[in-house]
Amino acid sequence: MVDLSRREILTGGNVPVRTIETPETERVHPLYAWMLPQWRFFLAAYEGGRAFTAESGYLFSHQRETPEDRAFRLRRVVYYNYCRSIIDVYLSHLYKKGVLRESSSLRYREFLQDVDLCGSDADSFMTQSVAPLAFALGTVFVVVDMPPAGGDYRSRGDELAAGLRPYARFLMPMDVVDWETDSLGAYRWIKIREEHSQAREITGGSKKTQVRYRVWTPEKWFLLDENDNYVNPHGASGEPHPVGRVPVVKVMCEKSLAAPDFGISFLQDIAPIAQKIYNLASLLDEFLYKQCFSFLAWPGEIHEERLGASNVANFDPESGSPPVYVTPPTDPAKFLESQIARNIEEIYRLARIEYAGNHPRVAQSGFAKAIDFHDTNNMLAKKASHLEAAERAIARIFFRWTGEKAAANVIYPREFNVKAINDEIAEAIQALSLGIAPTFVKHVKRRLAARFLPNLEEKERRKIENEIEKSSEYRVSSSE
């Protein structure tokens, strides 16, 4: 029996793996505590808009500003989302040729048409949720589970005969709070944070959310509330499942040598530079707001203590000089612009994109282009292999749930037509860099969506356009 009330997680042979003094639901893995701020930062950098600008800590203060000045600067700040553009374009090329998924199992083919029981087919599930999050965060998890039976079924076969089948849902790494692995890296157990919300009544009232913790072992699962009490039907005895392993698949962008339990984010080195551009652009905006207007210099005494476009500076009237408008120097603004350009260039380099900026583009030799093509193709092939392995693992867990002696063949492409990928990403980033107006950015995003996703269904196309509209609204509100 697994006794979580004694703060122990046991494996199938009743062998204690780890014992601690704190309640089970309060414990998190040490690596989780270390990674959590990074995941939040990478997610905000990928989401953009208010997801980034609402986090005041991402904007650094400077020594000369007052709290009021900083608050006003936070209201005006704009985040240029290079991170999402780069990931989305790379993923569009990775999935451009399609993924081969085949099996003799009718249930599995039905699963591919509705992976999450919410209408998402396998392509949508991977391209719109799993792959982007794996790229952005470095790691995302997929749990393969059976929906609650809700009837008097005596066996798993009865549930399958009634139409119940396994489904998959993705988990943010922030929700996987604790775990233990064996010497081969397989999970002995895993603890997942879940939020259970009560539906609001039509008469109103606040929506109540309860936090619970689901623990999976290779043979059973348990559900605990925030007070360490069992809320699963059989309490400490647990609920058996037929999978024989923890039914959770880890999907990584790239394996980490420093932290093997998690992958390396595609934004590992790009997001901090995007944050630096965010801060430099805000300083440039501050300079323009405070110093772009000339001020009047007047001979004699003037009862003003602050300089600005609407007040006056005094100087010695004995000098004989007439009143004059003084223009602030532009060198600081030019310096900030040059620093922003240098950091944009570094983002291009890290993303393996040719960057010309305001300089004439130097033509590459055929050999250099071949090297670039080979490098980009290998990078995409490596990402494809991780995603392919994850889908194969999901299929294996699916068949363990159903008990079928079947298999699935999942093949991702290994050769990619990346001839124009650099130019396409470069155009997207160059357009965002201009920062002309929210309406301009909105039209650029629409053009890119039509270019990269030409075969979208009408419903998905409208959804993307609505998201672009909302993104534009956030940009306007943050700069007012």
C-alpha cells in the first residue's frame, strides 16, 4: 500500500524512495524551484503583449528616475516579440511536409482525430500546443489518461466497449512539481498540480478554484487536496491503472546536460536579449518624452525649477544674448538606437538568420550557403527527432490503456526545404523592428499568418485574426 500520509512515496515493491518531514502536497523538487522563474520568463517572452509588460520586474529602473517616472514609463513600454516570430516560423517549416501517423488500430486512428476530447486532431495538438511550448520552455509534458467512467463498468473492456478511450492533455512544466526517477531515467512517481474550478451560477458569484495534487505511480494514482487529505475514491489504497508505467511523456526541445530532467529552451539565449532590447527601447522612449522638445532660455530671473518644453531656463541678462530655444543633444538617442540595432543583430545570429540591418547585404558564396543550409536542416532534424520520439511514446501508453496488441508508426521528416527560411524570418523581425504603428504591426502579422499557414480552416484563421486584434489592443493600451 502507498501511504502518502507518512510523507513517503513507495514503488510497487513497497521500497521507500524518498522520505521527507514536510507534508506531501507542500513539497517540490529542488530542480523545480530552480527552473520555475526561467519557465515563467520564457513563457512571457513567447506570449508577448501584457504577458510580458505586466511583469514590472522585466523593466529595469535607472538611477535618475523617481517612482512616479517609472510608473509612467511602465504605462508606455512596448515589447517587440522576436521570440514568438522565430519559433513560429521554424515550426511552420518543421511541420510543412506533414507527419506520417499510421496504425492498424481503429481506436488509435480515432484518437488521432480527437486527441484531447476537445476536437483537436494530432496535428493541431502538436503544432498549436505541445511543440511551441516545448520550444519556448524547453520541456512540456503530455499525460495520457482515461476519462472518468461515469457508469457501472466492471472492467476496462466494458469502458472501451461503451466508447470510452484514452485521451492526451499537455502539462506545463510549472504543473509538474515533484518526481523521482530510476537509474534509467524512468519515473518512479510524479506529482502534478491541478486546479479544479467550480462552475459559476447564472446568478453570479465568484469562481472558486481548488488546488489538488495528482500522484501517478506505475500501478496506481492518488489525488490529494491542499491539506494532504486523499480525495480519490479509495483513499490511501489508490486507484489502479493498467499502464505499468507512469503515463506521462516528457517532450523536450533539446536535451540539457546540466539538468537532464528538463530540456533547453530555444529561447535560452534569445529571450534575455529580447528583454535587453525591451529595456533599451524604453530608455529611448524616455529620452524622447523628456528631451525631444526644445526649451526657452531667457535672460533674467525665471521662477521655474524644472526644464521642459513648457517652461523656461534663465541665464545672466548681462551677457546681452537674446532669448533662444535650446535643443537637447541627439547623441544619447543615436547611441541607444545603435545598441538596439546591435542586439537585434545578435538575435539574428543566434537564430541562424542572415542580418544586414542598414548595411548593404554581402553576397554569400555557394559554399557558405551550403553550410548554412546544412546547419539549419540538422537543427530542424534534431527537433523533429525529439517530437517523433514523444509521439511514439504517447502511442505506446495509449495501447497499454486499451490493452491492444497493436503499434503505431510515427515518422517526422528529416529533410526540410529551408532555402527561404532565413529571408522569411528576417522579414518578420525587420517589420517588428520598425515599430511604426500598432496598425502596421497588425497587418504584418496577418500577412505572415497567411504566408506561413495557407491551408488553415476558416475557424482557425478567424481565431488567429482575433488574437492579432487583441495583441494590437494590448500594444496600444501599454503605450498610452
